[in-house]
Amino acid sequence: MAAKTAKAGFEQALERLEEIVGQMQGGELTLENRLKRFEEGVMLVRDCAKQLEGAARKIEVLIKSSGGKPQTRLFDEVCERLREVSGGDYAVDGEESKGDAGSR
């Protein structure tokens, strides 16, 4: 049941993010309301990133526990996708994001 609840929460967060983007692109919000929506969006993105990171780690554990050779390829692909979605500002456990590393 917990996985179903997490999925529903993730899907709801994505839907809310889409709503926020639509509202902000509409041009009808005041600056104050745009800032509130932006803050809400940042919190939703962080929550989604945490949920995706947790799912990726579970997959990694399942791969390791199935007797297969430990592989992190899928986890790395998820992290890369998060970096693309967040504009290069996503890092895992202190690791620099590629957006930051590329500018040095």
C-alpha cells in the first residue's frame, strides 16, 4: 500500500507542477503570487527528486540482492534526468551537479 500512496503523491506533485507552470506562463499572476507559486514549485520538485532517488536506490538494492553484479547504471540515468529537469542544479549526496562541474 505504501508504494501506491507514494506513486499517487508523486503523480499529484507532477500534476500540481504542471498547473503552476501553466499559471505562471499565463501572465495573469501578480509578482507576489508568482513568487508563492515558484516557492511551491521548488518544494514539489525537491519532493519528487527525493522520491525518485529513493525509488532508484530500491532498484539498485534489488539488483544487488538478486545475485547479479552490482549495477548503478539505472540510478545514474535517473540522476542525469533529474539534472536535466532541474536545469543542472541536482546533486546526490554532496556530488557536484554536471551543470556546476561543466562551468569550472
